[in-house]
Amino acid sequence: MAISESLPLETTQGTVLEFKRKFSEFPVTEYTAICFIVDANGVVAQDPASAVDGYFEFAFPASAFDSHALGTLFLEVQATALSDSKVYHVERSSLTLKPGGASNADRRSHVKKVLDALEALLEGKASQDQISYSIRGRSLSRMTPSELLEWRDKYKSEWAKEQRADRIKAGLGSDAIIRVRF
């Protein structure tokens, strides 16, 4: 598999992160390079580049992000001149760390999570008769069944839109019915 020549925008826990870069102002014959991946607390991982065919090649092992929290990290590339050891900041970009395939992370979208919660609440609603009650001056109100149904229908529609968009993105086409009158 060919190594990407662009800075990665995202990576997944448990996978190797590889990329290569060529900088006209920092040729591999005159500079060394190192890539740092940092978060708000400092360096998470670092990799000195290998010089291959005029490119700086970077490779972070699959274990580099195993114990790091998911979310946004920053990738920084620095070059050091061989002649005088001056350090230059070459590139910086954000890098999103996503859960790996073996992770137990909940991959449902927000819409699907809310829809599932509303449907679970509706299933249990049949046994709850009171909409509101008060104990020692504190009161609690619940949504009425009709309000819950209204919200469920709204989220069901949003979920259908997400599924349709995912099908189109995957090249499977839309499941929408298009009616034509002649």
C-alpha cells in the first residue's frame, strides 16, 4: 500500500499511522525532521523521519495511541538544519483520534441514542400513570405520552435521514420513493 503524501486528519486506535512529506525549503539532504503528536498536556508520541527518495517518511506504531483519550490531538513537524542545528517549525495540523475496531465504544450517532432512549422510555411508560407528583415541596414532572411520541417521531425521521445519507455515501443509492405522474 502506498504511503500518503498528505498530513493525516484522523487516525484510529490500534492502527499504524504512516505518511510522508516533501518540503522544497527543507530538503532531506540538508535537514532532519521529527514529527510530534501532542495534546494539551504535551507530547503523546514522536517519530524521527526516515529520508527516502527525497521524502521524510513518518511511521507511528499501532500502540502509540492505545492509552490516549479519544478526540483532537495536534501533529507538528519540525526540521533541523544539519549545518547549524537550527530548528524550524514546518507544519502543524489537527489530528482526530477515533476508537479502534476492538473498542467497546458506542458508535451510535446522537440521533440514534436519543431515539433508542425515547423508545425505551415509551415501553416503560405503560406502567406509569402519574405525569407529575410532589413530595415535601419538591415536584417532578414527566413528559406526557403524546409529547414522548412527538419527540420519538421527530427523532425517527432524523434517523431515517442519517441512514439515507449513509447509504448514498456508501454508493448504495437512496431508498426514497420517487413518484412521477405522466
